[in-house]
Amino acid sequence: MPELLTKLGFAGHVDLLLASPDRDAGLEKHEVAEAQFLFTGMAGDCHGGLTRKSDSRMLKQYKRNTEVRNARQVSILSAEELAEVADRMGIPAVKAEWVGANMVLSGIPDLTLLPPSTRLQFPSGAMIVVDAENHPCRYPADIIARHHPEQKKGFVAAAMHKRGVVGWVEAEGVIRTGDNVTLWIPPQRIYAHT
């Protein structure tokens, strides 16, 4: 696959890195200046691991809690899209820590629409592969409602196709706030048999 990738003519920028070691503490994460990204995911974050338990997103393929490969090690959002979601909701901001993000990037148009297999390359050599769009769900909505009670039901509709992507670590390295991000895009095709 790497030989088929095209380097885009613009770069993104790492605005924010966030982690939480305790999944039971909830979805919210705290800011870190830098993090080691390992084959198991972001060091010190509860969403890491080579495998995970399947959940409601995979019920058509597996029974709940089936052990599967973890392609959701890292949650990546766009600063510009977060601002759009807040605007759609009529609130001052939707903070990345409220929606379980690990990384907020800026400068990448339509980040949520990046195709699967896109590579995000960082100066240290770390590489994250985009697996899929991260669809909005009710858990961030509950957290946003603590700060803006009038918007309990507004997040899911406002964040559709603006909730970022999830991915997995293909090459290890340190990622720092302020790093530039090079994008490598796979060939674009529409599968006609869906």
C-alpha cells in the first residue's frame, strides 16, 4: 500500500494532545504536551491495546465483547470542525476533552472525511493510519450537557461528519504539540456494488 499513497501539498498541525489512563473515569481526557505512540496506541491512554472488545458498532459482525484487533487506538479531531459543531449547536465551544479526543489537528480540510488508509506522518517518524470516521454518539452529548444543559440532544446531529476519525499506530514515535503532520492519501475509488 505505501507505494500507492500520494503526499498532499499541504500539512496539518498538532494543536492539542489528550490522554486518560482510566477508562472507568469517563470519556473526558486531560492535556499532555507530548506522548509516545507505540504499536499498542498512545502511551498512557485507556484506548490503547493491540486488541479490544467488540461493541455496539460491530454487532452485525460479532457478538458483543468478542476480542478483535484494535483499529480505534487513537481518536483524532479537527479544530476547525469542532468550531463548526459548536456553531451549529449555538454554544461558544465544544472542547476536545469533552468528546474523548486524543489529538486535535488544524489545517486539514474536512478531516473527518479522510479516506480509510490515509497515513498521518509526524516529524519523529510516528505514523498513524486512519481506519474510519468516528460517528457521533450520546456519550459526548452527556458531557456537553453538563456545561450546556440546553444542548443535551444537539451534539449527535451537529457533529455528523464532523466528529473526526479513529486510527491505529503503524510506526512508533513521539508526537508533540506543535508538530506538523504530513498526509499520505490512498487512491480514491467508489465501489459500485454496495
